[in-house]
Amino acid sequence: MGIRRVFIIVLDSFGCGALPDASAYGDEGSDTLRSVTLSKCFRAPFLTSLGLFNIFGNREKSVPAAIPVGAYGRAAERSAGKDTTTGHWEIAGLVSKKPMPTYPDGFPEELIQKIEKETGVGILCNKPYSGTEVIKDYGREHIVTGKPIVYTSADSVFQVAAHEDVMPLEKLYEYCKKVRALLVGENAVGRVIARPFKGEYPNYERTPYRHDYSVAPPEPTLLDYLKSSGFDVIGVGKIGDIFAMSGLTESIPTHGNEEGMKAAFEAAGRNFTGLCFVNLVDFDSLYGHRNNSDGYAKAISEFDAWLGDFLKKLNDDDLLLITADHGCDPATSSTDHSREYVPIIAYGAKVCPCDLGTRTTYADIGKTVADIFSVENDLAGESFAGLLGCETLYGELAQKAIEMRKMSYSPYSGFRVGAALLTREGKVYGGCNIENSAYPATCCAERTAFYKALSEGKRNFSALAIAGGKEPGDASELASYCAPCGTCRQVIREFCGGNFRIISVKSKNDYKIYTLDELLPFSFGPDDLG
Ligand code: THU
């Protein structure tokens, strides 16, 4: 497809509707996108124009774009679970069959004994707990005994709280690394988290020096395949942590969305070849978990405004993919993640706006990126690179246009034209020119194809191939590229956006790709009539 850089931006927790098995997770009816769009603070013109509300299942949530400029779809999570790590690993092509272990009754005694032996210090608490409550309830004992406070949550986490004066940061980090090394096999907890705090009882305060030690992916992910094939793999935000640095060539940790967007913007200004994988965390941590729909909507609106500038930064050989790692519906009583579909939006100069449909796994994203970079891999999922408009798709469309020339009725000019029109659902309508002894009544091949599709109710198109020349009807190769006439260009303009692709064909393997904007600049269209 000739893509040099791919940007995957994960809007953390921006799910778009409950999965069929959501009830098994207590998430029936969860729909993060719907809850966020209902807020008066929601404003997302760029996401909308890319196709967010053209996605199947999202259409009723807001007004779909008449002519989306991106490719759009949604994906189900195939992994067992709904946490950040599982979601990101699946995006990167790794499906987790077993959920990461959680400990609603605390960690098993045997494991704790092993940790105490290895670290030479006892522990306190060992229960699921709120992070602020746990230091209030155990802080004083911790200060007296020097034992770290170990607690967990509904997530697969082993959290260690320690006062900075009792256990200096370096010692706490050292302790967490030792624990990380011990948490393997069935106890391969998603994250070990260092939670330092300071101050005097009862005003203990957590400090910003939290540090996460994630479990490494058990099998190679997209990131590993890209890195070992010599591509750059830049992680922004939590990505480095989530993949335990496996497969990254560079990690840019951030605090929150603002820094994340800034880092992604800077990366877009750099000259690299490969993947920039960005996680924007605030949607989840600041708003989803805190059931703050307005805050969530505001954060999406801020992202959308940033996106407008970011799109302008992209080169012709860049591909942008926007998605999410799970849901976290701010309007349900649950403050936990929710088991949801995630949106997939793809945009780029080389991307054919089309409907990617409902994908059965987030892994289709990773598989697609591996496919685009022609990297051999063992990832799960199915590539949708073909739908995005890779050469093979245009090649097939070109071939169809060549075949349609056979049908041409052109006794007066002897100029045979065939056309093939691709709808956004992936259906192809063929057409040929049909002449008439009263010359002006002639219909061109392109319009024949359009009128066939339009009269069957189709309105959304992504590409049109044209093959024309005086060669016999069964010719597989033509002498020149045929350009659409002015009238046809205007008809195309009626139904298609500026990045609609027009493929001028000499043969199945020899064609030129134009956008409608290139062939009909400064045009007049239905939007001009208001
Ligand atoms: N024609 C097309 O069908 N499409 C084009 O883009 C150019 C022209 C037809 C119309 C007519 O039958 C013949 O080619 C010569 O103009």
C-alpha cells in the first residue's frame, strides 16, 4: 500500500457498545460512546467526519457523516477480560485466552511467604482496598514496622504502598522488581504497582512517583515483529509499560492526554519508518472510572480539536488508526471497565473511505499493520488492508473495468469504455458506454455504473475504475489511460467526497490513481446549495 508510518491512537476506554457476552462481565447495556455523546459537552466534528457515527451500531447515537472521509468499523474483543493490558495486546495481535489473575480474597498465603522470604520483609493488609483508604488504615502500622502495604483491586494488580521516609523510592522500586520476578505462571499478575506516599497521619498523600511493572506479553506481538524487521516502534504514554518494553525501539512516557497528544504531534513531525503507538489515558482514569460523563465528553472534544491539527500533519504515505482498548461507561453505576466493542477509524491519503464492518477481534488492527508493512507474522486476526485500498483491491477493480469494455455499445465512435464502481460495503457495479444515433443521448460508462448502483439504492462509494480506448472489446491492455469526461466528474461530485478515488486503467497492473479533488478542483456540489 506504500505506507511508511502508521499511527495507532488508543482512546483509553472509548468503547462503543456492549459486546454480546457483556452480561458475563456484569456489563449488559454498557455503551461508553452513547453516554459520552449524550453530554452537552460533546463536540467531535473531526471524528464525525472520519466516520465515527457511520460505524454499524453507532448510527443512532449521533448524525452520521454524509460522506465520511475515513474508513470505519468496530471490533469485538476475543480475549477473556476487559483490562487495559489485554485490550492493547489484542490490538497488537495477541489474544489472551485466560483472564489475568485477580485476587478478591487477597494473594495466597504460599505466595506471600515466598515474597517475604525473597525480600526479607513481611507485609501488611493483603486485601482488595481503595488506594487512599489503605494508607489511612495501615499507614501508621507501616511506619512502625517498616512492612510495605500490599493490596489489590478488581483488576489484576499487586500494589505496594510505602511511605517515602520509611521506604525510599529506590528501595520501593527494588522491592517491586523482586515481586514482579516472583509473579509468574498462574500468578502472572498484570501489573505490580509501586504507590509511594508522604505526610503525617491522617493527612497522608500519594506522591506522583507511582511506577508500574507490567507482565511481558507471553508471545510476540506486532511490536516485536516490526522491531525485529528493522522498523521503528515508538510507544507514547503507557504503551512502554503495557508491553513491558518488548518490541519498542523508543518509549515516551507521559502524564495524561495533553502530554500524550503533544508527544504524538512531535512524533508526526519526525522522520521515522514504522509504528507510533499512542495511549491517551485520561478518558479512562480521570472520567470513566469516576463516572464523569461531562468530563469524558470534554476530553473527547479536546482530543477532537487536536485531531484537526494532527490530520494536517500527516504525510501522503501515513496511516492513522483510532481505536480503544475496552469500555468504561461513565453513566452506569459501575466504576469499572466495561466489555464493549471498540471503534476502528482509519484515515490517510491512501485510504479508501469504506465500511470495515464488525470485526471479530481487535487483533485485526495489528494484523492489518503487519500486512501493510509486509512483515511475516503469527498474529491473530484478519487484515483489512485490502478494504483500506491496497493495490490488490484496485487491481481487481481495474480488471473489472477492462472486462466491462466488452459490453460497450459504441458503433459511432468505436471508443469502448468500461467502468467499475466500488461501494463502501465492498460491492462492485460495472458499466459501459452506450451510444445513440442522436449523439447527445450517449451515456458514458461511469454514469452507467453510477446509475445502476444509485437506482438500487446505493449512495456510498469509495472508488471507480475506468478503462477506455479503441482496442477490441477483449483487449487486456490499452494504449492509454482514459480520463472521465466533465459531465461524469460532476455526477461523481454529487455523491462522493474529495478523496473519492478514480482509477484510470491501462491494464490490471497498470493504472493511475487520482482523487476527485485532483480531477475537479474548486468544484460546485450539493453542499453549495445549503
Ligand atoms: N466515454 C465514456 O464512456 N467515458 C469517458 O470517460 C469518456 C468518454 C464514452 C462516451 C462515448 O461513447 C465515447 O466514449 C467517445 O466519447
